[in-house]
Amino acid sequence: MKLLDTHLYEQGAPDDLRHLINYIARAGKYISHAIQIGDDLGLAGSNNASGEDQLALDVLSDKLIEDNLMICRLVSTAISEEKDEPIHCKCKGKDCTAKYSVAYDPLDGSSLVDANLSIGSIFSIVAGDGFVGKTGRDQVAALYIVYGPRTTLTYTMGKGTHEFTLNDVGEFELTDEAIKLKPSAKHFAPGNLRAITQNENYKAIVHRYMDEQYTLRYSGGMAPDINHMLVKREGIFMYPAYSPKYPEGKLRLLFECNPFSFIVEQAGGASHTGQMPVMDVEITEPHQRTPIFVGSVEEVEKVVGGLK
Ligand code: P6P
């Protein structure tokens, strides 16, 4: 049995990055418990930074993560998908020793939880203070937690992609190491399917997958959908723009697309906006959105080739 902390140490993680990831994992344990007991699955009566209704669980998850990021004193700036403004460590500006910034989506797909579907928390970590002016290539680590029949945590720090499962005594135990995607796929996840009425290329791509008998796997939660791809060792997840509802695409560069792009590229896959690799996009503002085509490398190449 190899635990997350041991694996991070053996991977050569700097001590403060290892401690930070352990604090994030601890927040995940509390969120998993809150979902299991499901005391309040209703609306919180507030909106997030993107104007979306917040659930009580969204607010609780955000607070649990914020508290852990602040008490560890390793994070100078934390940006939440649920908040308009970043939060800063208390010692900022006073010989602050915090070396990292964290962008996180505390409970991505939370609208699925009342239907008892899997959801997730997503984290992107860079060195230094803040994200603007950087790209996804500046990430030093990325991780996501899936709250499903089991609670799993999958991370990369640039030395492969590795999965851990929360065991009965509350430890994350290594369950899948050095995950590698096959170059081609049998599953596809066509997000923003409404866009096939607006864009002939996307329509042709979806029809090709159906003609070639691919199997559709799309849950409405990016974390479980990307997780499906990693566990099955193949797949492609798409969420293009091409629709009036999402002219820039729906998914956020900072909180969803960069961390998953890092994790999938480290598993031998690819991630593209249709114009360039996702992790080459410059971060200009925290809540910016991007189209994304991510997964088995040959599938991404074919899709991107079909968009031009
Ligand atoms: P749609 C969840 O709201 C999310 O941000 C991602 O987790 C998911 O992949 C996508 O949006 C689902 O969007 O338009 O299918 O509901």
C-alpha cells in the first residue's frame, strides 16, 4: 500500500509542494464526507463569479478548500471558480514565504449531485504569485478529485499521471500509476452538442464517430468524463464554442482546461483549442473560457484537422 505523501516524496516533490497537495487532499476528504451525508443539496441563494446559481455544497466546498489553502501558509494567491476576487495569504507583503498560487473549481458539475451522479474538484498549481501573464505550461502540478462510488484523486507534477483511492481509514492509496492513453479511442464525449446545428465541421466529426461505431460516454461532469478516459486508457472529450450560448466555449481555462490538459498530456494524450494547444494559451483574466478537444493523441489530431 503506497500513500499519496510517500508517492509525492518518491517523485521528488519539493517539501512545500508535497505539503500543499496533502492539504488539498485533506479538503477533498471533508468534501467527500459532506456529499455522502448530503445534508443540504439545495441552492445557497447566491451566484458564483460566472453568474451561476450556487448550491450549499458549492459554498461549503469552496470554504473547506480556502481554509486548507490559507492555514498551510504555502499559497500566496488562491483563485476560486466560485469567487469574483482572488484571496491572498495573511502574510502577503510581510516577508511572505508562500511560494505557490492555486486556481480551483471546488465542486465542478455540482448541479449533478442531486441526481446522484459523480462530480469533482479541480486544482491547478503554479509557482509564484498569480496566474495572469502565464500559460498552462507554467503549472508545477495539477490534480482532480472525483466524488463517485469511490473517491479518487489523480495528480501530475510533470512526472506522469497517477491515481489514488480514498480507503476506509481516510488515506489516499495508490491505485493506478503512470497512466498512459492509447493513441486512438473507442469512446467519445461530445459536449455542447447543440453546436452541430451551427458548425458543419463539428457536425461531421460527431457523425464520423457514430458512423464508426464509437461509444458515447458523456455525463455533464468534466472530472468524471476525463477520469473515464484515463481509466479506460482512451477517449476524446470535446467542448467546442460554435454556439450563441457559448461563443468562447463554456469551460474555464484556469479552473478546468489547463489542469486537465496537463494531466492528460502527462498521460501521453493531447489537448487543443482548435487553434493551438490549450496549455499555450496566455492567461489574461481568471475566468476566461476556451474551447477544448482533449484525449487520445490521434483522435485530437483528427478532430483538429477536421476543424480547419
Ligand atoms: P453542459 C459542469 O457544469 C461543466 O462546467 C463541466 O464539468 C462539464 O463538462 C460541462 O460544464 C457540462 O456542460 O453544457 O453539457 O451542461
